[in-house]
Amino acid sequence: MKRNKIALAGTALFAIGALALAGCASGGGNNGGGSAGGDVDPDAIITTNGSEPENPLIPTNTNEVGGGKILDEIFAGLIYYDADGKPVNDMAEEITTEDPQNITVKLKEGQTFTDGEEVTADNFIKAWNEGAKASNAHLSSYFFEDIEGFSYDTDSELTGLKQVDDYTFTIALNKPASDFALRLGYSAFYPLPDVAFEDMEAFGQNPIGNGPYMIDGADAWQHDVQIDLVRNDDYDGGRKAQNGGVTIKFYATQEAAYADLQGNEVDVIDAIPTNSLPVFQDELGDRAVNQPSAVFQSFTIGQFLPHFSGEEGQLRRQALSMAINREEITETIFSGTRTPAADFTSPVIDGWSDSVPGNEVLKYDPEKAKELWAQADAIAPWDGEFKIAYNADGGHDAWVDAVSNSIKNTLGIEASGDPYPTFQDLRTKINDRTITTAARSGWQADYPGLYNFLGPLYATGAGSNDGDYSNPEFDDLIEAGISNPDADAQIEDFTKAQEVLFQDLPAIPLWYSNVTGGFSENVDNVTFGWNSVPLYYEITKAGE
């Protein structure tokens, strides 16, 4: 899965048989297309913050927030995720999982792109094959790696995609992945109209989508300034816009966006500047947003480092974890905008629990920490200094210092941060295994599922297993879980897998990152979703 983001599915999983997800009415609840919803004022434009996209707006080549925020409004995939991260059918009429390696997709008929072309199975198959081509080097190509025929080295066809008829296609996977259907709401899996394949680069500058909004003309994207989206009345899914459109302003600083919010010059923002974190909830009152999102933070201690292998390493990692006062740090450093971790995943994901057996190792317990450290010293006396590497360009110095001081004061050892100039500098050391210290790590979900937080980070040989952790018991449990189409049984396997992680602690869980934001006095019905992004389609102008 996603490699090295903050370092990258679910238990709202799809059981064997027909998946007919309930349609989810948004806002005023009018899900009709065409003239339906004509009572919405076309001038009721919602303004929000954003950033200039890194690349042209091509779904499989966009993996950053600025571009992703736009794509998710102008395109519709097979499913979408509601505010709680639950999957809801969008272009799909039905998704059937015969077994963990074979999926059948039946599309709704009559869905169209904004140029009038009907959305068919071919639009998905062609788009996915284009995104998977090795020669294109699209940023999200790895999302297709589980489909038969995928190759990182050649432009091979995704042979696992077969069109049955205009509205039906099948997906054959090269290994069991019972959460694959849950992934299908991510932007890499969006369809493309035929016109896109005539000139993909030009298409990315003025894309034609099939979502609740569309780009408001060829001049709507004012680079480094803003992009104007208007309501797409022909969209017939559950995200029917309850406003006339969304204008995304590309602010140079969070401070500027927050100042505009306070002056009611922008309607909703999803980031609060650091210097305003202690006061923004008092300043905005009921219009302030501070809630958990699908982001997990930790630091990883390589199994290859001296003093951190075998029984000694297990004891030292447990001692370090219990030496950290997470409650105090999240309140003091982050003004309560982080939530102390209770597991290795995220509280916004179905199946999450704050009572996984063994998670008491995340509680601040100085006496127990000292006891465990002494037991490790009896095996091999500690020498040297404990350091946590971090990238200095990411604003991590304050919490690294706080964690280091908590460890130092509790265990009586030297502990400090080890800054690297850039994220790339840090990742290079981690990836080539020349790192000689612990290092900050973490994960941000692309789709809402437990496995997404476990397999890619801790399975033997996994692409983002920074510490070279390997435990056959853990591997067997997550393999059993991902191969099992029964959601309850899968949660049970993943919970047992986390019990193993709490014994070994290949990474030290710290906290979940909250989304902090707010909205103006000019709008109502503002909800922030599981992934920290507002549900723009639900927002209405105040009084309407």
C-alpha cells in the first residue's frame, strides 16, 4: 500500500454475496438528477481553503491533499465513504464478492460524465489500466498491484479486469484481499471519459468528471489563486450538492485562511495555524471543529539496533512506552488537538477498540517503566543515549523534545531528538537501514479499514515495515483476517494481531491526529468526515 507517507482496509467489509449498499441521502435528501434539486440557489457558493495541486488533475496521478480535495468533488467512483467512513454505493448498483479474490461490479445505468458520455464498465477498465502502466509512473499505480496482470516493470494489461457487458465487470485478484471492495472509493479507482485518452495531460488541466460538482469553465482554475466548482445537476448519487458550488481558495498560509474565517470571508477551513490552537475553540465557539481523523502517529525502533532485539528489546520498548506521558504532551504541546493512542489504528475506523488486550502498555506508569528497564539491564546493561530521529521541516521538534524529556526523567537515561533537515533525508536513512536511532513514523489512511494500518507496516517484508519487524504469529493472524470475508471474524483476527503488537511494540503508538478547523457564521450543516475533509455537498448557506 502507500509507501512512506507519514510513513499508509476494513471492517465495514463486504461479505460473500451481493453487496447492495444503502443509498445515503445528503443534506436536504434530494437524490434525483437533472432538474431535481432546482430549489438550490446556484449563487449559494461555499468557499473553503485549499492548495494548488501538484500535478494536472488525473485521478491516478494525484496523491496530495490539494489535488485530491478537488478530484473527490468532481468525480464519483463505485462507492464513496460517508462521514463515519461507511461505504455507500455511488456509480455501483451492486458489488458482489464471490470469495476474497473475485469481485463482480454491476453499475447503475444512465449515469453520465458532464460531457454527456454514459459511464460504463469500459470507463473504469480503461482508466485503471492507464493508471497501472509502468511507463506512466503514476503516483497511485500501486493501488492496482493486487489485480491479476499488474507489473511494476512492464506495461502489462490488468488481465484480472474482464468486461461482462456495458454495465458489468469482474475483478480477479492475484492474492486474497477481502477488503479490496472497500478500497474502491479511493480516487485512484475513479472512471475516466473517452476524451481523457486523447490527451491525458490536457485533460488534467480541465477534467471532465461525473461527481456532484464540475469545473466552472476553462478559466475556472486560476493557478495559485483558486478553483471554481459548480453543482452538477446530472449527478444522481448520494452526494447531491445542497449548495450552488464550491470555490477552493489556495491560501499561502494557514494564518491568512484563519483570519478570513474570523472575518466571515471564507466559509469553512480544515486547518488551524499552530499559534491559534490554544485559543481557536474559545474564539469560534460552536463553530470550532476538533475531532479525531484517520491519522496515527508513532516512532519506530528498528529490530536491528543494539539493545532492541530479542527479550531485551521487547522489555526496553515496553519500558519506553510506559515512560511517555501522552495525556500531558497532547494537552501541553498540541492544546488537546491530539488524542492519546489506545491501539495501532484509528478511532474513526470500524472495528476500532480502546480495549485491545495488552494496551495498558500505552499508559503512563513510571514505576512499571523503571522495573521493565531494570529487567532489560539485567540481560545487557544499557549504554549510550536514546534518540528519536525526525525531519526538522515537519514541525516535530516540540513533541520529540517532550517525549524525550518524559523518557529521560522517568528512566534516568540520556534521551533527545535527532533532527534531519528534510523528510527525504530522514526517509533515505530509514529506507537504506543506515539509521542508528529510533525514528518518527505514522500512517494516514486512504480508505477506512483496520488492515490498512497493520499489514503494510508490520507484516514480514512489508514495504513500510521500517523496523524490519517479523513475527510469524502476527503474520498468520493478519493473513487469516484479510482472507476471511466475515467481518466479525476478521475483527477478531486483527484484534489478536494487535495483542501480538502490544507485546513486541515494533513501533511505539503515541496519538491520533485530530482534524482542527471551523466554519463561518454564513453556513449551516457543516460536517467533517472520517478523513478530516468537510462534506462540502451537505453545506448550506445560513437561513436557506
